[in-house]
Amino acid sequence: MPLGPVTEDDLDRVTGKLFLTDRSGLSAFWVLLTLAAVIASAGVVADSTATVIGAMIVAPLMTPILGTALALVLADRRMVLLSVALVLGGAVVVVVIGFLSGLLSPVPEVAATNSQVASRVAPKVVDLVSALATGAVGAFALVRSDVSDTLPGVAIAISLVPPLAVVGLTLESGAPDQAAGALLLFVTNVAAIIATGTAVLLGYRVRAGAVAAGRPVGRFRPATVIVVGALLVAVAVPLGVGSYQTFQGQRVIAAAQPAVAQWAGARSWQVVDLTWSQGVLQVVAAGPPPAADAAALRSALDGAGLADVPVRLQEVLGGTRELPATAP
């Protein structure tokens, strides 16, 4: 059963929020976006979840993305182009700020050393599902003024500026494959917001409300739905591949764990970390000299059915020594 059409007041409120056409709205957008990009980049460099969440709340990128959905529903070509231009221009600004922030960082900001980067460079299908739901909530909260107080939660749930900051940081760090993963996460979120935003606005019969208010409404073409659906499919394919690779990594780690633990225990060593990254099983082990027997580790993994899995062994040699104070 379709929802009732929005009122003229609702339409004025929604278009006023989503269509950034006046100088005041545009200046606020660029100032907030720049500050959000700086906060997000600093949060990623500091590996601070709280700081990154702060950037999510400040970031205004959700506005032109939902504005694109509204313009598609109203078949307003001018506003579609303007909203898309704001999204693309804003994305470039955030990536550049992320890149410049990377120049100030003393170490490369990559997934191996930074959890904020690691959480955004390997998106999976579940990220698309989450983004679809978040986009629906965002559109619903805009149409329904009585639930608009949920928008800060929507801003936190959807990741827009942080992935773009990660794109810039990883590009500066010489990790283009990780930058591509973070960019895929951003594109996934944008596609999901536009898709579910369009569906919610159509469900609320925004077009009928605009016609009743005497506003010009263009012809809504089936091609619009096809293009939005194709965009979702285009991002779902690499996300599916990423999900499969994650599953494979979990399978490899589960099979390798007993063999690696037995290998380390036989030599009085300890397994510090066991991870799967970029198709390589990474083993970090610590213990006293002599160096770990890499050939024995390879043999143990072969015996566990992982002969086709490449391994990277990182050794931490040495024990514990007391250094008493020399000054009274």
C-alpha cells in the first residue's frame, strides 16, 4: 500500500535541505566538508575511532547524495547535475586533504599498521547491505520531520568522508590497491544511498506532492531505475569477490592455526599474530635465539593441506632483560 504524498510544507523543507543552490548553503557545505576531511584524516593517522566518528557527524556529503535521489525522483536534470557535481567535487577535495595529511605523517598509513585503514580497504557485501538500510533511514528521516533527530545516527552509520581520507592517505603511502578498496567502499555507500533514497521518496509519492503544489516535475523514465540498479550491480560484483576472499582467508587461518601453534611450541616460541592479507598468510612469531626454523613451518603448513598458500614469516628474536636504574 503506497504511502500518502508529502505536503507542500514537507516538500519545501526537504528541497531546502537537499538542494544546495544558494551561496549560503554552498559555502556551509564546503567549509564543513573541508573541516570534516581534516578531522577524518587526523583521526585515521592517529588511529582514533572517536575522532573519525566526529568527522562522520560533521561531514555534509549525505546532503548532495540524497539530493541526487530527490532530483532523480523529480526528474530535475539541472539538480541532478548540480548534486552529482557536488558529490564528485567534494570527494576530490577530501582525497586531496587526505593525501596532504599523509605527507605530514612520519610513517606510511597502510592497513598493516593502522586499524582505521584496515577496516576500510576491503569492503564486503555486508557493507552494501548496511549502506542500503542506512540510506533508507536517511531518506525516511528527511521526509518525516518527526523522526529527523535520527540523522546524527545516520551520519555515524554511513561512512562517506573517512574512506575518501583513506584513499588519499594510502595513495600517498604507495598503496594504490588499498586506495582502490577504500574508494570502492565510498562508491558502494553512494550507490546504496541513491538507490534506497529514490525508493523511499517514490514510496512517499514526492512526485505527486510536487504536482499538487504546482511545482514543475519532469517525466520519470524507467531508464532511471535501470541506471540506479546497474550501479548497485556494478558495486556488488567486486564486493562479492571481496567477501569470498575474506571467507577464504578465514578458512586458511582456521586450518593453519593448529599447525603454526605446534611448530612454535616445539621451539619455545610464541605466535604473536596470524593474519590473512592480499592472498598471503602472515605469521608473526617471537622467541629466543636461534632464528625460527622457516623450513619446518613450511612443512607443518604443507601437512595441514596448505601447500598452495604463500606464507610470510616475521620473526621477533630475543628474550627479556632487566636494566636496573643507574641513578639514585
